[in-house]
Amino acid sequence: MPKLAIYTVGKAKEAWLQGALSEYEKRLPFSIDWHLAKSDALLHAPPAYVALDPSGQTFTSESFAAWFYATSPRAFVIGGPEGLTPQAKQQASSLISLSPLTFTHQMTRLILLEQIYRATQIHKGTQYHK
């Protein structure tokens, strides 16, 4: 997997969040291309993308890893504070949910990166996922 694109709204402003995102980006065996917009209306995702939405498919970490390596998604879209528009959800190739809990769109970036990293480690069979 050469590169993964993540489309989202706004910049990660808090230093602790920037640091955590940077740490997981360094750990990943591929690069992350961040695409930031000022609003959901300005998100220009590619034709095939995975949208993060509370109504989407839920996974265990193991099933997410299996799905991630079986589908090889190239782009994820994270909506802003109001979530994604119905049109953005409809155009997505898949809808997934990271949890039944609600997270800020800022935290969702970090949780998504950690789960992608965890998926790589499950796939490799390392001790990261216990």
C-alpha cells in the first residue's frame, strides 16, 4: 500500500494531537496524504472512498485488519462537527464506524490512524495487538 489519503475538515490545532498523529504516521509502513478543507462542502474526495459515519459497519480490531487488507482502501473521509452530508455518505464506496461512541472529528483522525496502525501490526503478527 503506497499511500493513503485522509480527507477531513480543519487542521489539528492542539499540540498533543499533532504529536500523536505524527507518531502514528511515522509508525505506518506507508505515507498519509492529508487533505484539509474548511467545510464539508469543500471536501473533494476521489471517486472511491470510505466514509466514517456512526451508521457504518462496525468492526473488532481483528475484523478491521482483515477488511483493511482485503479491500485496500486508498482514501477515508472524516466529516466535520456536523458529520457528513447525505450525498457524501451515498457516494462512498463503504461506510464504516469506529465505535458506537461519538468522537470529535479531531479525535477521529487519531483513532483512525491508530486502528490502521493496529491493523498493520495484526497483519504482521506482532505483539502490539494483545
